Amino acid sequence: MRKYQLKTQKKLYSATDNLYLRFLILKKRKNILNELSTLVAMTSIQHWIKMMNDFFIIQL
């Protein structure tokens, strides 16, 4: 069950990364604050924090 969960989480990360990269390429924004604001707009703050927590737990 845990392995399956990690697999789906990794897929989720790569999917959001790809979306985010495409979005940045479209916008061609170089300002970090703008990138962060668009990232927050794409995902809710709480969801993003949870994803980051899960990511760091996976790394440990």
C-alpha cells in the first residue's frame, strides 16, 4: 500500500511540475515573486504545504 502511495505521489509531483514548467514557458516570467503567486494561484496554499511536507518525508 505504501509503495503504491509513493508511486502515485511521484506521478502527481511530475505532473504538477510539468504543468508549472509549461505555464512558466508560456508566460516567460523571470520574477520569483510572480512565479510564486502563479504557483499559489494554481494550487491552494494548504495543498502546496502538504505536498512539500510529503516531498521532504519521501526524501528522508
